[in-house]
Amino acid sequence: MIGRLLIENAAIATVDAAGTEHASGHVVVTGDRITAVGAGPAPAYRDDLPTRRVDGTGCLATPGLVNAHHHLYQWATRGLATDEGLFDWLTHLYPVWGRLDSGVVHATTRAGLAWLALGGCTTSSDHLYVFPGGAADLLDVSVAAAREIGLRFDPCRGSMDLGASAGGLPPDEIVEDVDTVVTATEKAIATHHDPSPGSLTRIGVGPCSPFSATRELLLASAELARGHGVRLHTHLAETRDEDAYCRQRFGTDPVSYLDSLGWLGRDVWLAHVVHAGDAGIARLAATGTAVAHCPSSNARLGSGIAPLRPLLDAGVPVGIGVDGPASQESGVQVEELRQALYVARLRDGATALTPRQALALGTIGGASCLGRADEIGSLEVGKLADIALWRLDDLGHADIADPVAALVLGPRAPLRLATVGGRPVVEDGRLVTADPDQLAASATAAARRLAEATR
């Protein structure tokens, strides 16, 4: 049973609506919830509840980071197709992913989530949309692996039904029919979705993209998700190729196409949205549709720079997505805060994004994408104790007076502590839920086995 955790003497960025910060303060956790946060020493407690004190001198406490878009299975294909844009990159990798099995998914999910945890992430989404014929239920495997690592996990049961023979991008052998997708997705929701407060696992519905999912699958997915009260997710407007594909095939742009299917809404978040246009941005804002911004992946694939400042100015909820390791090999979410700031300023000038706005994107913004902003994403009394405590007294940060600027603009900060619901996942830069050396060996073996299977 978790008792009480007291973090004291730390700088604190709560990321609440008022942007409250404390130069030296405390966070108190009782059970899995934050019960006090403020300036100065923690309150005195005279009960017999087991209490752990953590001296946060030289540290910054923030909410744990929330990763709004990922493909954990791609860990096994890092470093491939390094010089190709999205469509060619996918064409190169689809045959490899078509050999996925339960062993590969288990190894990659554990490795990917462990690496995210070591970078301050306490909640991650995942978008698994490749289910080779005859493979075990790979989503079951990924959920089990996430529980071993201990992060809060919001995977989508993804899908593709538009194969190359019907005008889609993926090869026919890795797509499913609509009935199979609906049956498997309903099973995933029934088996794993936990809507209760503080749950570790919530399932979303995630047809992959307009160039890999038919109109019928998109409509069935929206009906299924809304019938079960779960969230909807897909890739959208990622590249100019996708925009051209939608205009040629559907006679309209990607945002308008989804809108025509009744897809946009407060229960939807979209990955990328690099090429939405002013009208598309306005429509996303009007419908409350959220966006997972993936700056490093967009740069790696040459997809373009997302209109982050216009999205925020319009009122679109925006979070940060690390994206799959095959298009973002670093896979460290805290580094994405800096990348988001940099690319926003490249596009719209030096005032386009501040360090504090970048931190908000990676915390409360991601929580909004996942429909969890009432539970995580800020350090507030009553919220879940998903906390990152960053060391900023090391050589890379010690002379930067502003701790938020040090975290966002400086090098990757070491983690003093990361908790999920008050339970430590990282301590003094060390993963405490699994052996990183064993994770690395398993992931390496899985990657080699996958490569050999596709020769």
C-alpha cells in the first residue's frame, strides 16, 4: 500500500490554468493522489502513515509528461529507411511490419515505454495498426507489457482495410476487413478499457489514415467508439502527398474529408496536422478536435512544419507526440519540448512559443488529447500523482537561473524521480520496474528476428 510521499525544497511548475510556480516548494502525495502543493516546507503530519521524504534541492518538479502519439512496435525497425519521405518510408517498412508477432510486440513495447519513462514520460498513448494474419492478439500483448513497466497506457486498436489493390498504400496481406476490425476492437474495449478514475489502461479506436482506411472503416470506427464512449484517433494531413491523395480520391482536403464523415469532435485527437490550412484549423477549433504535434518525426520524414502557433491561437487543444521510433529514433519526450519550440519559431518567429508553453504542450496538452486533463497533466490537489522531478544542478543546467528554461532549452535533464500514481518508476536516473540491460537484449533479439524473417 502506498503511504505518503513528500517532495520538498524543489522548484515547482504546476502547469495549472494560472501557471502557478514556486521557487522552492513542496508536493505531498497520499495514496495515488496529490494532497498538497505549495511554496515553502510541506505541512507537518503527526499521524502514523508511512511517509517517504525526498529532498528536491536543485530539482524542478513538473507533471509527468504525456505522450499523445506513438507506435511502440516500431522500436524493432529503428534506423531503417533513413532518407525517405512518408509514403516511400511506409512502402519500405510495411513488409517488415507484416512479420510482427507477439514476441516482437512484447519486447518493443517494454523497451519503448521504459525509454519513455527514463525521459520523464508517465503516460503514453500507442497506435498499433498492423495485425498480420494469424498473429496472436497483439494488443493484449502490448497491454500486458505496459503493466510490467508501470506507465499509464492509452493504446488504440488501430486498423487498415484499404490495400494496394484497392488504391491504398499498404500491401493487401497486412490489411483486415471491416467486420474483423470491429470484432477485434470491441473485444479490446471489453477486455482492457477501464474508464474508472485513476485507471492505468484506456482503449481508443484508431483506423490508420485516409490512405489506408476506407470510408466504411472510418464510419464504422466512429460509430463503435461513440457507442462505447471511447476516443478516436488517426493520422491526418501529415504530408503534401496525403493532401494530394485526398483531393484526387475524395475531391477534398484531409480535414474536410474527415469532417464529412462526422469524425471531428471533442472525443477525437489527430496526429501531425502539418498541412491543414486556415479553414481546416478553424474547423478543428470549432469542433474541439485535438492535435498531437510530432515535430521531430515530421522533420525526420521531411513532412513539413506544423502550424503550431495558428493551431494554439485558434483554440485547438494541442499535445506533444514522440511518434514511432522508426521515424524518431531518439524517442525522448522531454527533448520534444525543445523541438516544438524550435520549429514553431522557425515557422513563426521568436515569440511563437515560450518554454512554459512547450512544457504545457507536453503535459496538460497531451492529457487533453487523451481526454484525461481532469486527472493528469498538472500538479494540483486531487489529481493523480504522476510527477517528474528533474535534476537541474548538474553541469548541463546549473547556471541557468530559470528552471523551466533549463529543462526545455538545456540538454536532457537527469530524472531524480518519476512516479505514476505515487509509485516510483524511475529513481535517480534508474528504471526500477525492469532491467534495462535485459530490455535492450530482448529488443535487439526481436529486431534481428524480424529482419531475418523478411530476407
